[in-house]
Amino acid sequence: MARIILAEDDESMRRFLAKALDSAGHEVLSFGQGDLAFETLQHDVFDILLTDIVMPEMDGIELARRAAELDPTLKIMFITGFAAVALNPESETPKDAKVLSKPFHLRDLVDEVDRLMAA
């Protein structure tokens, strides 16, 4: 199973996602701000970064860029209601990042995580 770092500023959404991924057998460490997640990424190894795009302090795109520089093997998935922003070439998102648009079913999230791990 995957070791996942989750960055989502909406507390209830963060708990909901972490619980679903944990129930699917994944190890999840979650943060409400991108900068706090990045601090942890500097000292720990994860398989997947799962991040919202719009967050205070450090947004998900910046977090993903910095995380990819630290660990080019880190798989990145955005969870967002602003998919067009993530897909915009000018946003300089890491090239292999996946986007899961809100709203989504938790089964879709778990399936996408499984696909990322199998890739």
C-alpha cells in the first residue's frame, strides 16, 4: 500500500479523505497547509502527494513543484474544484501529475491512488 502525504485546508474534507485512504490500507499523514506538508517532505519519504490546489500560505501547485524537486519519483495528484487551473500549461505543474476534480466519490480516489501505485 501507499505512504501518502495529504495537504487539504478544509478540515472536514481532510479528515474524510484521510479516513477513506486509511480504510483502504494506505498510510496517510495529513496537513491543513502546503507549507507544513512541505516541511515534512524535506525530512520524510512518501509514495504520493495528494494536494488541494487552493490553500493558504503555499498553494498545491507550488507544493507539488517543490516536492517534485525534492523527490522526482514522488507521484502527485491534485484534488480540486479548479481542474482548469491545474491543467493550464502556464501553471508549471509537474508533468505527470494527475487531477481528480471535486466532487468525486471516495471509491474514485482510492482507485486513482491504486492506479498511481501500479504505474
